[in-house]
Amino acid sequence: MKILTIVGARPQFIKAATVSRIIRANPAVHEILLHTGQHYDENMSDVFFRELNIPIPDYNLEVGSGSHAEQTGSMLKGIEKVLLKEKPDWTLVYGDTNSTLAGAITSTKLHIPVAHVEAGLRSFNRAMPEEINRIVTDSISDLLFAPTNTAIKNLANEGLAGITHFTGDVMYDSVLYYKEWIELDPEKYKTAGIPEKYLLATIHRAENTDNPENLRNIFRAFSRLGQEIVLPIHPRTRKILRSAVTLPENVHIIDPVGYLQMMKLTMDATKVLTDSGGLQKEAYFLQKQCVTMRTETEWIETLHDDWNIITGSAPELIEKAAGSPHPTAPLQQGFGNGKSAEIILEKLLRF
């Protein structure tokens, strides 16, 4: 069996590392890795391939930045050429990026079956580009790998139960696997020059970065928290901040870090403040309370017992959540058993 795996953004590198490790251990399967180049700089791309031992991509489209239409259009053309050359038995796509959408559309039009990892997530907010990518990808895929029971229900409501399988979350697999690496040599993965005690924050969603009022509100809240905040930041967001916000003295901006460093930052943080879907889960898996600076979340399983608190960008809500007691209730089991990658390969082989 030949599988073409398509990735393009930081979260997909992490997910693909977990699944590809299992795929490549099976001699009956040949994997081809295509990187669209959606995330293309050193800190957002290359470092992940090195530190997670992801094989060097067989193809790199190097599409770079641009509008959604420009990015997706370039990907469609590049992916089509690879599909026509390689003729895989399956195309495997991850998550909800433009790379996901382009891989699914191109493969479907060429009658190549598509399997979608992390299917069924819904924010029910169609202003999010990711929501459109999810809905379209799920609707044209041949196999849907759902990470949670909520995702299963969403897909059933859309008439897709017949091609849906519960696998658990590959990010849970990933956290369990790489946490052991970090614990073997914790000093190796520490980030230099940060406070001993801190809150970890990330901001990258367009609803915040492209909205000056939301940004100002978030940083107004940060300034009032009375704690040091470490903020790894995407180059695009750094440019926006310079023009839109006066940075409080307690906010320490650092360059984006690799996955293992980010996991170590999360493990050592007091709490996490983010608008990232992936970091919400990682905080949950690592038993760190999360403040989600959005108005909704796809990961409702994390909300129980205030492990994850939704605040939007309202300063008073962010302050209240960040100052709330850390949960003591045990985590609920809703993300599988840590063997999602094995289940995904087994379903592909049996289909």
C-alpha cells in the first residue's frame, strides 16, 4: 500500500510524526511525505522535522505565505502533479489548514481515497477559515478518523456516521511519547532567559491578531495579572503587535520554539493562556489549567471542572480565569488510549 501524507503547518508536523512512525514500521506500507510549505521558516517548519525525527519530505511545494486563495490555489496545482506521478492508494490529511483542504479536494477530483485525521471538530463559527476547511474536508473524505465522542456525534449529525471511526487523539499519543523524552533529559529542553515562575501564552488566531480591539484587551488583561508571562510569537503576529499594542513589562516575547521546548514550557508553566486549539489539549494532557481567549472551543471535553475556561478577549474574564484556583479533579478519559496511530493504520489496511 502507498500512502501520500500531506502536511504544511506546525500542528500537522507533530501529528504526522506520531502516525508516520507507526506507518513506516510496517513493511507492507510505503509512505510518501509532501510538505506544502504553508509554514516555511526555520522556527515554524525545519526545526520540527529535525527534533521529532520526521523523515525529510519527498516533496516540498514551498508555497509560503499569501491569501487563502493564493495559498490554496498554489497547493492544488502542486499536489495534483505529485498525485499524478505517485498514484497513491490513500491520501492522508490532518486537521483544518489550507493544506488539509487542498489535499482533500485534489485527491477527490482524481478519485484517490482520502482519509482525514482529526475529523469532526466543529466550532460552529463559520467566520473561522479553519471551520470551512473542516466541513469541506469531512464532506468529501472516504474515511474519517474522529478524536473524541463529540466529533463522532458531529459527523453523525452531518450524515457521515458510516465512514467515521473513533481513534482517539493522535496528539494524546504524541504527548505521552515525547513527555518521556523530556523527562529523561529535562535540562536539554529548557528555554534560556525566561522567568522561573510564569504563565505561558500564545496568540495566533485571526479573530485576535487581526482585531486591534481584541489585542488591546488581551494585553490589558496581561498587564493586570501581576505575573510574568512568556509569549512565544509567530513572526506575523510580532509585526502586528508592534503597530497595535504597547507591551506590558511583565510580558516576555520570545521567538517560536520547537515542539519539545514548547512542551517543556507548558510543563513548567503555572497556567496556559491561548487561542490555540492544540495547546488547549496539550495543557489538558499535561494537567495545566488553560484560559482560552476565544468565544468557543472545539475541545469541549477539556472544559470539565474548569481545566479549560473560555473567556474571549474580555479583560475581566481573562483576569478572573487566570486567578481562579487550579483544578484538583482528575482528568476525564475522552481522547482514546494513546494508540490512535495504530488504529488509524489498521483501518487504512482493512478498508
